[in-house]
Amino acid sequence: MSSKKVGIVDYGMGNLFNIARVLESVNCNVEVTESPEDLKLYDYLIIPGVGAFEKAIANLNNKNLSPAIHEFVKTGKPVIGICLGMQLFFEKSFEFGSHDGLGLIKGNVRKFDFNGNKLFKIPHIGWNSVQYKYEQIDPAFKGISDSSYFYFIHSFYCAPDEDTDVIGLTQYGDQLFCSVARKDNVLGCQFHPERSGTIGVKIFQSFINL
């Protein structure tokens, strides 16, 4: 088992134990925690998430986890956000109102809008491909081919302000959206690696080797 510790942040929303099981399967030393004081103990941090943005950010704030996450990011150690966890990295979400996020990546979170085209359902559910934005593959995708398929389930998508923060793109209907974002040591994946089979496991393996 790796001597480096992976912390999964428990703020009441997310596939915590599914992620933990995948990490344990690749011999990671993993813990689930809701303690802001514990975050400094980890070498890697995972912010999962399933559900509504407003409740998620409120839970993080109420548990004093938001400032602890900011402090962790300042250390330069790797942080990954999954699905709603990725969306929380952004400055603002327009999901049922307007809500401030963690502000770790400049930009906002918007709802899919297909102008009444009923061919494309919301939420976006199922397998879809991720195309690399740049020729140089992000280290977290080492060994994973361009246009590989991952499992998605979401109604909102992230829109970074800075084009250089967009690592991967996915097409759904006429919407080409950011499915992978990175700002320095902060990485966000809109898809669920823990539900994406062996290719999702590779994401975690690459992440813990960053």
C-alpha cells in the first residue's frame, strides 16, 4: 500500500465509498473525512459530489471545509473534483439562482440549453467521449487515449473564463462543453471516474502519481 494518504472530503453529498473502494483496489491509503483539521494530513484530496450546488456549497461552508480546502490548495498538493465537486471549484453557479463557489477556477456553471430540441435530454446521462484540448496530454490522463469514453450524469456544465484552464471537451447535442479543467494543482472532471470502469481507475492511478 502507498505511504501517501488520499483524503476524500465528506460534506454529505457524493459517491464517497465507491471512490474509496476504487482507490483501495489500486493500493491507496485512503480515508473519508469531514474534519477540516484533518485535511492538512493528506497528500492528495478528492472532492466528490452528487446533487445540487446550493446545498453542496452550504454544507462545505457550514462544516468549515471551504477555508480548509483553500489552505490545502495553497500547499500545491493535488486536488481533484468529481462531477459536482468540479463545479464547486468555480466562482459561481446559476443552478436555481446564483450561488458563489470556491473560486479556485475562474468561470461559472451553466445549465444545458438546447432551445426546445427534445432529442437531447437533461440531465446528460451515460457514456460520452472526452477530447483533449491540447496536443500535450494532461498528466492525469497518462496512458488514456484521446476520445476515450467516461460515464456522465449532470444537468449543468462548467464554463471556464480562461481557455488555458480547459483540458478536455465533450460534445452533447450542439453543446461542446468543458469536461476536464485544470488550474495549477486543481483538477476537475465532470464525469465519474469511479463509474467508468478500468479507464476510470487509470485516472485515479495517474492522479496519485502526480
